[in-house]
Amino acid sequence: MPEAAHERRWVKRALPAPKYGILSQLRSYFIFDPLIWMYTVVLGLVSVPVSLFGDRERILHGFARAWSWMIMKTIFSPVKVTGLEKIDTTKTYVYAVNHASALDIPVLYVYLPFQFRIAFKKELLAYPVVGWHLKRSGQICVDQQNPAGSIGSIRSALKGLKAGMPLVIYPEGGRTPDGEIKPFLPGAFFLAIKAKVDVVPVALVGTYELLPMNTYHIKSRRLEMRVGAPISTAGLTGHDMQALSERVQKAVTELFEGGHVSVASR
């Protein structure tokens, strides 16, 4: 892409960013990061015995939302949400979200006002506390190295969708290393087609600049969560996964760059 065109795209989608220096780094390393680890360990450990009484998955979702709320308040990064008011959040959807930061998850838990399941990579199960929570709370484990090993989780997700439980997916398959949206994986939309539920495109803007990969320096800034119109899966089969993937990626990219998807695509 020519440099001038790249700059126009960046200016269109990016939010104004303050300058960061040594004080920002010290604040992150000695205040933000330790507090987030403390929230994670304390809430993670407390959630285990509490979840033994009552609806375990609902209780653990509540803990995840409380954990996320504490993080977002701690890092001083307000989120502007647009488009969510235009969709019926009582309906079951697959929410397709671009993935740029480890802090995408707290944003979603705080600003999606309903219980949902989220698809995650198997590697996260190796992390103490976090892995325990993911496994106990009914999230959807995806083994990218051994797809056959994910059959049980996929069946669980399909059953959940048909029973009315929304699902959040990251169709890129992982975090972007440079802030640009990467090609969506067609297989990510198998469940939406199989369960016959529409896909809602969601663009998170500013989270890459907030906390990209390979750093613990959280750079407080304004963020946005832009929600587009549902994209229909009516009449689609497994042969249409590639076409659906391309439509959803186009919608997410338009939202990410500041545009709007005002009518449902079919």
C-alpha cells in the first residue's frame, strides 16, 4: 500500500493519542500491572469456591465482568460505544471482533451487557488462574494445532448457541502484531452457519495502541467499540464460509476505519 494511502487510513480510524514517556512506563509497571495481577489472582481464587453454589457459569461470568470493570477503571481508558443500541441484544448472535490486545477481553466483558461465551486458544489453559477460569466457566477452547481435539468444545458452543447463548469470536485467530486487521479464518464462521444465527461485526479501536503484543506498558487512552448491523446466515451452508468470512471482514474493517454498516448484509 502506498505510504500516503496508508496514512489516510490510519488518520481515519485512529483516535488522538497523547505522548508517553518515562512516567507513563513507571505508572504502568509499578501501578497498573501489579494491580491487574492482584485482581486476577484474588478474584480468580475467590471465584472457585463461590461458583460451587448456584449457577456456576453465570457466577463466573459475573466475576469476569467485575475483574474487567476493575481493570478498565484502573487504566483510565474510557470507552465510547456506538451501534450497540441499534441491535436487539436479547437475540442470539455470534459477535466477530478484531483482536489487537490482551485488553480486548476486559472491554468486551464490560461493554457487552449480557452473558456470553468466548472462543479462546488452547495455549491460555497453561496460565494459572486464567486457565482455571476459562475451563470452569464454559468458554470455548480451540486447539489450532489439532482441530480434532476441539470437537467437544465446538459441540458445546453449538448447543449453547441453539439454546440462546451468544458467542464472541476472534476470526483473525490471534492478536495482530502491527495493529492492522489480519485475514479472517473462514472456519471461524462454521458455528454461526451451523446454528443459523447472524453475525454481528464489532471493531475495537485503540486497544492496539493501549497494549500491543510483547509489552507490559499500558498507555492510557480513549477507546471505541463500534458495533455494526447483523449479517445474515440464512440459507448458508459450509460451502459459504469463505464468502461469509469476507463479508464480515469487510464490515469490521469499515467500522474500524470509521465507517458504518447500516444495513444487514445477505
